[in-house]
Amino acid sequence: MSAAADPNLLCRLSEIELPGSRGFRVGTGAEERAILLVRVGQQVAAYENHCPHVGSPLDWVPGRFLDFERKNIQCATHGARFRVADGFCFEGPCAGKFLTPVPIRVEGGAIYLAESGASAS
């Protein structure tokens, strides 16, 4: 299935390393936002790509969000680390805060935005 056939399609599960991460821009115009996907096993978590501390993007290389051990999400700006499962910051200047979750669904080996009307690009 192509993104043209379903505008909410982000990617195939197989297009994300195991474990791994990938970034996307979704929406258009004033509605555009950056999100990230993190895959651990067959589970995928999605969050907005901005640190709750200063609002900067989290990826240290485009599309790379995991720390060197590939176990946690790490902010490139100041090294804050977040749990993949729930986006909770357990280390860094924003400790105790959470990343903003993005609703997704995984069906037939593909990952989709669960929000209506928000197309992926």
C-alpha cells in the first residue's frame, strides 16, 4: 500500500531497525509537525519530536533518536533520556516530564497515524 492510497500510512514496520527509530513530518501548513517512531520488538511508540525542556528536536542525527545502547530516547541538545514505553524523562533537566504521545496503529506490518485527516509526508 502506498502513502497515496492511505495518507495516514507512515511506513512499513520492516523499514525501522530493530531496535531503531525514524522521524517524520506530518500534516501541512500550520498543521505540520514532526514526530518520531521507536521500534522495540514488534512494539512501536510514537511521540512528537520536541524535548519538553526547551522544545528542540530530539534527534542527534536525522531520524536517530535512541541512545548508544539503543534502549532509550535521548535528546541531542542536552542528553535527557526518556523511556520508550511511555516517554517519561528519567534523566536530565526535564526529569519527571513526558514526551507528547502521538496515536498510531500497526496493522498488516504497516504503521499508520491513528488521527483522522493528518497525512504523513
